[in-house]
Amino acid sequence: MIGKTLFGSKLFNSVFIITILLFISLIVLRKESIRRNADMNAVRNRKARKLAQKRLSKALILMKADDDGFYEEILKALWDICLISLV
């Protein structure tokens, strides 16, 4: 145990390399996020698509249950797409 230091050991080197790789990956992910959110039209379209997908999946469940709420959900999905995308 005497004479051994943490600096230069395999544990230290592996933790050091993993930390640097995590930091670099966080920087890359942050830059990608900034680039994706810079275009407001694309952000609106992603939001509209996500909300429409949610409503259409609910409409599919209502359609399989043979419920009249199916038409209401389809109408809401169409309105959401129009309102969010075109604003």
C-alpha cells in the first residue's frame, strides 16, 4: 500500500477518461438541442405532431370501442394541427 498513489492508476485514468467523454457528449447534445430549437416553425410542427398523435391514438381506442367520441377526437386532432402549425 505504501508508495502507491491514485494518480496514474488504472482507476484514476478510467474515471478521468469517462468524465471527459461525458463532458464532451453533454456539450454536443446541448449544441444539437439549441440548433433544433432555433427554428420556431419546426418546434411548432413537432408540438402539433405530438399532440395530434396523442389525440389520434385516443381516437383509435374509441373507434375500436365503437364509440361516437371517435369523431370528436378526430376533429380535435385536426383543429390542433391547424391552430398550432399555422399560428
